[in-house]
Amino acid sequence: QVQLVESGGGLVQAGGSLRLSCAASGSIFRISTMGWYRQTPGKQRDLIASITAGGSTDYADSVKGRFTISRDNTKNTVYLQMNSLKPEDTAVYYCNINQPQLRITSWGQGTQVTVSS
């Protein structure tokens, strides 16, 4: 079982920036796809950014051009740099690791991001 620990959430004003971090345990990080999801009360958890083991990235339209996902395989950590934050970015943000060949997927505990107007 892979454990993921997120950090970096908090309260920020609209237009501000935050950087989320997600540290993974174990040895499969470098061969896994990492994703950042977010969820608001009563709604489903949505994928907003992902990065493959090879470094290819993909973004939801709602965050494209504002958020950047990156990874540091030497630290088993994935990051989400969030710029130009909007009130609608307010959510609990979750980190996910996915290694389908090993049938491993796991979630972090979530970190709250609140953007005030």
C-alpha cells in the first residue's frame, strides 16, 4: 500500500498563488502516473491535472494556463503550482497515484484550498 501525504493548502485571496505537495512512500512512484483531483461538497471528485512517469502532463480546461503539475522522482513528490487563483478553485484537493500494471492506486487525505474574493 502506497501512502500519500499532501501539504500546502490554505486560505488565499483571489489572484494569489499556492503550491501543493504530495509525498509518496514506497518505490513505485517513479513508474506511476500521478494526479491531482479536487472535490467540493455534494459534487464528484474531478481530475484537474496529471503527469505520467515519463513526464507528460494533462490539464482540465478549468485550470489550463493557471496550474502546473510537476514531479521530482528523487523526492517521491508531485507538486501542483496554482496561480491566478479564483474563488471557484475553492475545494479539497487530493493527490492520487496510479500504477495499473501493479494494480495499485491510492489517495491522499486531502488538503483544503480556500480562495476568497
